[in-house]
Amino acid sequence: MATYDIHGFVNFSTDFSLPLPDQFITDESIDVKVTVEVDPIEYNKTNRELFDNKYYWDPDNHSLIIDWGYKAKAEIVDLYGKTTIRVTDFFRKYGDLRELFWSIFQYKLLQSNATVLHAAGLRDPDGAGVIVQGWSNMGKTSTALLLAGQPETELYGDDTILIHDGNVYSYPRDIGLSPGTLVPDGILTKKERIRRTIQSKSQIIPLKDMLPFMPGSRMSIPPERFGVSYSKTDIDYCFFLQPNRDNPEINELSTSEATRRAVINSRFSGEGGHDFHHLVSAYCYLDERIDDRVVTERHNEIIRDTFRQVKSIELATKKSDYIDAITERTGWN
């Protein structure tokens, strides 16, 4: 059994690998909040309430099973308290386990007044916490990695971070590099640099379509290469990236506008979003103990409370000017 502890907000005990950064695996003895098991899931339909043709609800044990037939089954027991997730081996291999797990992870974070933000997070040499936000493909990863390449800078994540009580917490997953991502010198191996050159060429000539054995357009790099921290820091600034080549502008955003953008960005852009897996949504509907505010409002409230304390700035400039604009306004040394 392995135990993952995510900054004390939520932990998981499991007998197989979960879609979480390995850096969260701990040997410490802790009070486990979520247990994930592979199990055949045998049950008696007559002892359960049928819901929407494929869900089977046991209100006494707070258990909900989804049964797609054959061996594709999954079960949530007591999402409100100490939770058990059971999946059949067939579901683990072929079902949408990643989406189910991500939804439970998000729900448990919200229970602890923490949430996922689609953004990069850093701490500058003077200790100021910086969030870099923007829609997908706006340059967050390039900006974060180039800033992280400067001395005495800590990186908490290039695309996904956690926020709680005015702090940014690291989420050290692998960093995805597209052909256009800018990377500090000395990070990539010779083989990786050659692969990136091939990838760049394939953007012009669709080599991947013609030659199936060609590498894909993205490359994953372990976070340790970039010195990703596994801690937290206060948040002082948030920069929203908006490429603008014709009429560069740098504007301070109101708290309400920064909150609006952050909420929408984290809802619809980035990995997973904040729409729950259908099994989690059905469970929340059926279990009367579930507070609807946790499901519908808390994510927004956490972001709103965070941005009340943060100076938010929109960088509507060339992508090549992002670094200078950020370092100038934060006093980054």
C-alpha cells in the first residue's frame, strides 16, 4: 500500500499507482481520509435503490455503485466522511478512472477550503509570491520556466497549483513542453533537444500524420529538472497573460475582474476543469449530508478570498515582453 499526502488537505491510501505526483508519497503514519481499492464489487440489487438506470444507492451505508455491465463497476462509499473508492480491475484498466479520481480529489480539497487553480506559481528571490494565469497556450509555462531559471527562485507548478488561505501550494506534476515552449539553457538533454527540433519541424510538415512512429507534439519533463518546490508561499501578485502584438498595454485589474477571470479559467481551461465526474455528481445529489455550497460555491469563494489580497495585472503585450514586465513590477532581482 502507498499513501499520498497532499499538503495535509487530503490523503489517499492505495494498492496501485494514482494519477498524482509521486512527490506526495509519504512513509509517515497518518489518519487516512480516502482509501482506493481494486475489488470485484459484488452486491445485491434488491437491497439498493435504482437511480438513473445504472446507479445503485445504499442510503444506510452511504454507498453508490455505477454498473455499466460486464465487469465495469465503480463504487463510492461515504464521500462526506472517510471515503472508500472501489473499482473493478476492468474499470481500472479501461474506465474513466482518472476523471473519477480527479473529481474526488477536487471535492476533498474543497472540504478543506482549498482548491485547484489553472495557473503557474512562483516565489521570487525577495519572497514575493507570484501567480501567472492565462487561457491555455497563452505562454504560462514558458514564462514560469524562464522565471524559475533565475537564481533563488522557487517554482510551485507551471500549469496547476493549489490555493488555500492566501497561499499557493505546489502541485509538482510533470511539465509538458510543446514545441513552442521556451526553456532555460541546460535543462534538456541532447536527445530531448533533437526531439524538440523534430517536433518543431512537424508543426510545419505534419510528419506525425505521415509517419506514425514520429514523437508526439508534447514532451513531459520531470519537475525536479526545474527545481520545483514542494512547499507553499504567500500570494502577492497575479499576472494575466494576454498576447497583444499591435497595441501593448499593461493594466491593473480590479478584484472582481481578476476573480471572474480566474474562476472561468479554472472551470473551463486546464486539466480536468471543475465539472465533477457523473458518479460523484450523482453521489452528491443522493447524499443529504453533502453541503451544496461545497459543490457549487466554495471553489469561487476560495478564489475570491484569495484575490482580495493580491495585486492583479493584465499583461497585454508580446510574449517576449512578459518576463521584463513581471520583473519590473515585482522588483524581481
